[in-house]
Amino acid sequence: MAMDVIDYQIFGDDMQFVEIELDPREAVVGEAGSMFYMEDQIQMETIFGDGSASQGGIFGSLLGAGKRLITGESLFTTVYSNQGNSKRKVAFGAPYPGRIIPMHLDQLGGTILCQKDAFLCAAKGVSLGIAFQKRLGAGFFGGEGFILQKLEGDGLAFVHAGGALIAKDLQPGETLRVDTGCVVAFTSNIDYDIQFVGGVKTALFGGEGIFFTTLRGPGRVWLQSLPLARMANRIVGASSMGGGRGGEEGSVLGGLGNLFERN
């Protein structure tokens, strides 16, 4: 089955959404909870897995659903198909501030590896699988886990990045060290590993930890300046649950200063 060729437009600045225009009988697969709005005659269908052509029969559907479960995603995806006789639109919104990245898989070698929560939506026929990181050190020390989401096919997929986005093309042998959570996606020919950096003092006082993701070319990588986990940690830390003072301004010493202020 051929991939659906879809037209789209991305709106917004910091809080973006993508509007997809579907011809009659065209369809798009969306991550659970990502739908923003849809016009009449767009039909929703919840399915096991991703609905790609590779999932034939009940066994294939269960296998696809199992792959998504391993990455921490829902067992189900939702297919939005145009059942009318003219073009209709459906839109998908980003879950937090950042950028939506359109990825033409046929121009990127047919495969993209991305963080497990980066996928937003894709043309029906794109396969959503998993990629196990072969080095266990990445799984135990990388913070984001050693299981990545794999997008395969020759259609269009949309991935979300938090904060500012930058894409880098690495030359053969060129290496880039990145905070693990800041890696959004990369092409399949990129060598990916987690490496130890610095000493104990760096881990305790440097604020950046002692493990970084190492990306080695050739290939393209997409990086985000604001991972969801980093933003969530700051919010929790500023709240009363995290030792902050809620809506009040905290001490310049942070939680340590608050201890003195309580005495």
C-alpha cells in the first residue's frame, strides 16, 4: 500500500499546530490526545498499533501495539480519514512550547530515530516501531532510556521539539556531545552512544550530570533547547512540593535559602 501524500501548513510561533489537508479517502495517523480540530466528514478510528501496511492481520496489529507499549506510548493510535468528496482538514497541536518538524522520510533515508515522546502525527502508512540502543550504558545512565522510537516509510511525519530547534548535518567522523534530553531525532546512519564525561565534582556541582549523548556522523540530527523533563523539573522545583515558595519569589540561594528563612 502506498503512503498517503498529504498537504500541510504549520501555524503559530512558540505554541504551534499543524493543519493537514486530506483529499478524499486520504488518512493521517495521530498520537493519542494530539488532535486539535477537524472538519466535518473526517472520520476517526482508534486502532491497535499504527495502521501501517506492514501490520497484516491480528498478529501484526498486536505486534505493532506491543512495540508502542515498550516505548511507553499508548497501545492505540487514531486514524483520521476523509470520507467526503472534497478536501477536508484536521489539525494536531504541540503538547508544550516548541517547534513542529515536518520530516519527509523518503528524503531522509526512509528511517528516523526519535525520542519516545517526540512523535506527533504522520501520513497513514508510516510505520511506528522501536530501536533498541545496543549499548546498555545508554539505558542505565542516559536518563532518557535506551529505547528509541523508529519512524519508517516514504511518507511525511511530524515530530515535536521543545523550546528552540536546531538541525545539524554531521560530516563523516564528526562528533557532537549533547545533553541526553536535548536530542530530538537523528537519521539512521548516525552512531549514537552515551559516554561518561567529567568527575564526581561535575556531577554534584556542575548541574549537567556526568553522562552525555555522543552523536557521530555522517547524518543529520535535530536538537531541542527545552526538553519536557527539564521544564517539568523546574516547575516542580519552584512549587511548594519541590521546596519552592509557590507564587512568591524565592531566595537567591534557592531551596537552601528557604531553609534559613523558615528559621
